[in-house]
Amino acid sequence: MRTSPFILLCATGLFAIFSSTISKSPVLPLFASHLGADPSGIGFVASVSAFTGIVASIPAGLLSDRLGRKRMLIFSLFVFSTAPFLYLFVGNIWQLAAVRFYHGFATAIFIPVAMALVADLFHTERGEKMGWFSTSTLLGRFMSPMAGGVIIGMLVLNPSLSYKAVYLTCGVAGIIALLLALKLPTPEKATENPSWIGTFSAFKSVVSDRGIVIISGVEAAMLFAYGTFETFLPLYSMKSGLSAYHVGIFLSSQVITLALTKPVMGRFSDRHGRMPQILAGTVFGALCMGSFSLFRSFLPLLALSIAFGLCLSVVTSATSAFIADSSRKESHGSAMGILGSIMDVGHTAGPLVSGIIAAYFGYGKSFVGAAAVLILAAVVYGIYALRIRRPAAP
């Protein structure tokens, strides 16, 4: 029985993101500390791969428009399958940072190109299919910290060996992802192969599209809030008297919520429109973020974690599909690259800006700051939505 290209792509995404996530959660800060890094050094190493995503996503999407999706996917999976084995030879923090920079190219290329491929394959049910692909990657993201924690726990008496075991597991998952991707069919070539001038012209049209830039900004704001959530909710909760066990439940419940609802929310946007869904999710996301500062007990914080996860699902399941709808097939890669780059800026800026707010005003106010960013994004997007829906004057 022949497996459909979409299922192969989803399976590839699961193993690729499992490989990517297990390389950093929970092993990266522990490994960096083992190498002698102080907290600032650990933060620096953690931010390196995110920086790679900011600078590499747009070129990756552009090259996929020109050279083809499968070629770029194979290149990213080559990085997925080789980078983990470089960790085995790391002896100091600068070597670790260099490996993280190289490893960062894998996700920076894979995600926008894979999303562009989904956009190429589907139109009427684009939101739902993008949701299913995101769910497959979320399953990999969910399983990897548990797998990494189990490996480290089993070899706790020999830290050096435990880190090597984690990165070997990471490498095996990357190789599996590469083998799956090699089975993907090569898309049929277009009747006209555009020149580099044509490719850059298509990219320019995407960059100058106000709707694409604003929608990317909305997703960046959601990722700003998510970065604040995942960085400071654990500290806020522990300071409030909750345990690490409770924090794990908050984080896991949000990932599960995203995984279960993204296909549903994607299908909803296919049938009822992207724009109202994006606006509603952003506004309710702001309310959820601001409400974190009002509670300190387990059940309200759990409910808010699940609710914010649902808001993330509502917004992000529609934004990618909206951007694909707004761009031509030959520029889907460029559009997804722009989304990925701006999104990474938001995800990186969230902990940095919220950290400054937390340092001066406390952890609770960091959530209020993230809520303000979401409100600003909702206002800008709402004005844009009203303008394009306003009927022309007679």
C-alpha cells in the first residue's frame, strides 16, 4: 500500500521536530552548565539557534521557490541527521554555540518549506491540513522532553554518558526523518521555470503585501506571549508555592491542547473565514495572558494555560493558511519564510523584553506586558481588516 505524500510529510515532521526538541529540552541547559557555563552563557547558547531561524527562514523559503521544496527539505534533514553527532565532540561553551548555530538551520529551513509544500498540495482544505501537519510536529515536541528526561534520569550517575546518549537518540531520529523525506515524490516541474529575476520579483511582491506582513506580526505577537509564558510561568508558579510537577502539567496541557485542536481550528477557518478567527483569538489571548497575574493557585493557572493554548491554536491555525491564500503558488516558500522569520523575532523578543519587565516590576507584570503586545497587535490587525472590508465609495 502506497503512503500518501502528506502522511509521509507529517511523519517526517514528527521525527524532525522530536530530534530538534530533544537536543535542547531538557538537556541543553544541563549540558551547558556541565561545560562550565554561567546563567548568561546558558541563555546565550539557548538563543543561538533562534537567531539562526531569524536570518535563515526567508532565504530558505526563497530558495525553495527557485530550487524546489524537496531539495530544501532534504538539505534541512541532512542538517537534522548530522548536527546531533557533533555534540559528541563538544568540549567548551563556544563549540556548543557553534554546533547550535549549525543545528538551527535545520528547523529554520524545514518548517517554512514544509508549510509551503502543504500550501502547494491543498487549497480548499488548506487550514485543516496545515493544522494536521502542526499537530504531527507538536507530538514530536511533546514526546522529546520526556524521552530526554528518562535517558538523563537512567544515567544520572554518569552525566557525560547521559548527554551523549541523548544526542545519539537525537541523531537517530534525524536519520529516520531524512529517510522518510527521501521517499517523498518530487513535485512536477512547472511548465515555466522562472528565472532568478522572476523569483526575486515574486519575493518582492510578497514582502510588499501589507496583509502578509501584518498577519506575520500578529503571529509574532502570539509567539512573544508564548515565549513569556514558557519562560516566566514556571518561575511565577514556583514563587507562588507550586511545585515543578505542577509546572510540568501547565506546559504539557498547553501542548496537548494545541495538538488536539489545531486541525479543528484549521478546518473552521477553511469554512468560516480566517480574519474573524485571527482577531478573536488574539483578543482572547490577551485576556488570558493578563489574567495570569491575577491568580497563584493551581486550578486557575491550569485553566488559563489550557485557554491560552486554545487561543494559540485559533490564531496560528488561520495565520499560515491566510498567508498561503494571499500569495501565489510560486511564492509560497517566500511567504512562509517571512512568517517564520518574523515569528522567530517575536519568540526571541518575548523572554528578553518580559525579563526586563519582570526584573523591575515582578513576574506578574511580565504577563501584563505580553497582554499589552497582543492588544496592540489586535488593534493594528482590526484596523487593517476594517479597511479591506470597507466597500469602495460610489
